[in-house]
Amino acid sequence: MPIKTPTIKPAKKLVVHAVSTPLPYAHYQRCTQCDMLFRLPVLKRNQSAWCPRCNAKVRDGRDWSLTRLGSMAVAMLLLMPFAWSEPLLRLHLLGVRIDANVLQGIWQMTAQGDPLTAAMVLFCAVVAPVLLVVSISYLWLGNVLGMNLRPVLLMLGKLKEWVMLDIYLVGIGVASIKVQDYAFLQPGIGLVAFISLTLLSILTLIHMNVEELWERFYPERPATRADNNLQVCTGCHYTGYRDARGRCRRCHTPLHHRRPQSLQRSWAALIASLVFLLPANLLPISIIYVNGARQEDTILSGIISLASSNIAIAGVVFIASILVPFTKVIVLFTLLLSIQFKCEQGLRTQKRLSLDDISHRIALGSFKELNIIVKGDTDGSIEALSDSFIKLSTEKVQVNVISKAVGQISENDVMLASASDAIIVGFQVRPSADARKLADREGVEINTYSIIYDAIDDVKSAMIGMLDKVKKEIVTGEIEVKQVFKISKVGTVAGGLVIEGKVHNKDKGRVVRDGIVVHTAPIDALKRYKDDVKEVPAGMECGISLVNCNDILEGDIIETFTEIEVEQKL
């Protein structure tokens, strides 16, 4: 049946359907924690993504619209005056009523000679929430007026760690328990407003996806091919190339392949934390005067006294004040010590690759895997061989010992090697006749040795043979363009002076303008006056044209180069 195509008439309305936005596709992303490059598939709005190596969250699926965030900001703004100025608690002490609110408490700390603590409380409980509300309002208003939103987005990424209304609320609970034996407490209207403000701030921080806001206001083309030069920005989490000034193209944050002196700074922070950790737990953290008597409490004694009144708050304080800090110190000390002395994990455990790892390496085009089955005469020789083979693993070639056992090389070993594309290494053992016949039929390689070092050298040679040759550029010359000619049926021809090296007609050339590569192509023609030549040395003039290149201006530099194949090293 023929296909009927509609006829377009002048009076007929024509509707054209076009794609207004780029279609979603997978792109490459680096993890902000371990710097692993992997392929990130297209995610739905409610989906999240984790790093396949360190399991850190790299993409959060929660996303509230800017309208909803603005509504939450307005609600928080309305609650702030009541939460800070109205009494949180009413204390009746010795017949005297004391109305305690946030601002009054900050002023009392300052008046009593502790302005530093007062400033910290002021910033975390008042200033940071205000900045959060103002930033969200600025995003909504700035988007309408076309203002620069980059500083606000960067600040929002750091502000989450400093809004501590929940910590202040826990402090109120601890103080209430400590004072209830000496005074009558009555909650005020400010406490309800403060709890509501705390809940709204927590919900806002949970559902405020800064990465989505970056992509919404400053969209950038994601990386669609794997490249080791791709870097991840710690500010906006964009994975891409650096600009000419070494900054992120989206948020203009300086990019580093590795933060300068990161290990030294980590050691310094760890030592400083160890210095302050013991005094923080041994020295008094609270002092109460009751009837002229002074009562001091450390963190541990305070937790014990809290446990007798409220076990839940005591548990929260114990986890936040003792368990988490000591755990962080122990883990960080172990990690830094392992890095410093280059400690290795137990090599007797086979290193397995996950499907995500395999997919990542295949996508990078660098996945090489050598599977080995080890058979030997004793357990000691098997373990020594297996450990030596696994130690040979590099980022380019992964060595997997998929099976190791004592005894003769059997038919089962050959079938396993055939199914897993592995080689069989035997030490002081020989295959059976049936195993040898089956190996010939299945195309399985069996290697037997009497010296361990011979087996290690052969496996290392096999790993080198698995590596593909890489292309290396060698710059041969530079041409300074003096004049440009437009010739019909030929294109653009540049006349210039060879200022360095020697230019060959078989080379490739790249047009460099103000340090930026404009075009790269093979040399189409190389001439001296009207004659074709094979090479032009430095100090001589020549005419040169590149394949399909018409964008050449006076003052440009044409850099010529050749490509050679070089064998990779492990």
C-alpha cells in the first residue's frame, strides 16, 4: 500500500514540531570524593546516583522548585522575629520570673565575658538562617532581573554546614534538664516558633538541590567522552575542562588535579584535633552555682546526669560529642598512616571487579584483564605465586587469580579457563593427558614452571603485550604567518617564515591564535615559491595550506607536528 503524504496548501496551517531542548544522554562525571571518572546514565527527577568506587552520593534526586523554596523562605522569615525575640522558656527562680530568648542569651554571654562563644551562637543560630532566606529570595528575584547568581549559589553550597538551629534546640533541652532541679520551667511562645523554624530549615536544606540549581541557571554541556583531563569542581560539582585561567567554566572556582599540600593539611588538622580532644573531654564544660556552691560537669559526667532524667537526649549528646569525634579521629589517623607508609590490603584475598568497574573501564577504553588459574605442589608456592601475580596489577591491566589449588592440572581447570578466558599457570605440576587434549581442543594456554621468577616475568610480558600502543606528538616546526592569500579552487594559502625546527610536507599542522588552537589538519601543500618541496628548514620562507582550513590570519602561528606510536609501560 503506498504511503500517502499530506499536500501542503497555501491556506493550510503548517505545524512544525521541533526539539527545543537537548535530548537527555549519558555523560561522564567525576566523583568529588575519590576523583573517579565514570559514565553517569540519564537520571529521573526522583533518582540518585552514587560513586561505584567509594559509594559517595554524586547526584541527588531530590529537587524542590524555586517557588516551593521561596515559599519556605517566606515562612521562615515570618517565624524569625518570634523565634528570636519571644521567650523560649520562662524560669521561676526564687520567686523571680526570667524570660529567656535567643537574642537575650547572646547578649548575656557577651556581658559575662565570653564574646567569642556569643559570636559563634549568633552566626549559627541567627546570621546563617538569615543568609539562607536572603539567598533563596535573591535567587528568585535575581533570576527575574538577570543578575549574577554565581556568588549566591556558591554560598548556598557552603551554608548548609553552618545552619545549626537543631544544635541550639538540643542545647536548650540539655540546659532545661540541668536547671529543672533548681527552677520551675515553663515553655514560651518563642519555643513553638523556634521549633517550627528549625523544622522548616531542615526541610529546606534537605530538599534544596544546589547542583540542580546550578544546572538550571548556568547550564553547561556535559562531557560525552572519557578524558583524563576532565576535572570536577568542588564548588558546583561540574565535570569538564578548565578555562584559560585554570578555573571552572561554570562557577569560576580554581581547579586542581589535587589540592595543594592536602596530606600535610590533613595531618595538621588531625594533630590539632588530638591536642584539643582530650582537654575538651577532661576539662569542665559547664559550671553551675547553686546556693553559693560550684558544680562542674565534664562532657561524660554531664551525659551521665542527663541519662538519669532523659535517656534520649543523653544518647544524642553522647553520639555527637564523644562517639563521632573519636571515631573520626581513629579512622582519619588509620587512613593517613596507611597512605604515609603505603600500606597494602591483604593480597591473599582475590581482588574482584564489580560490573560498574568493568563498565567504567570499558567506557574509558582502558579495560584490560588477565585471568589466571594457579596450580601448584604446595600451599606455600600457590600463595606466593598468587600474591606476586596480584601485585603486578596496575590501572592499565588488572590481574585476577580466579582459582588456586594444590594438585595436578585437571579437565575441570581447563573448562574453567575456557569459560573465563584465563590462562593456567602450573608450578611443579603437570597436566593430565585428558586435560592436555582438552586444552588443545579448547585453545586454553597451559604454562608450567619450576622457578617462580620465570612465571612472574612471563606474566609481566603478557601484560605488556596486552597494552595498546599510544600516539605521541612530536613538534617539528613553527611557521609565523606573514601574509594570507585566497586562491580559487585551492582555498587559503599562508605565506610565512619558519622560525623554529623543520617543516615536512607529511606533517600535520595546527593554527594557533593568541595561544588558542583554532584548527588542526594535515598539510595539504608545502611550497617554496611555486615549487612543491618536501621540507623547509628554519629561517626560510614558504607557502603552506591545510586540509579544509580557511581560517588563517596574519600573525597566526602554524605549529607542525608528526605522530608516532609508542609502547605503553605498566
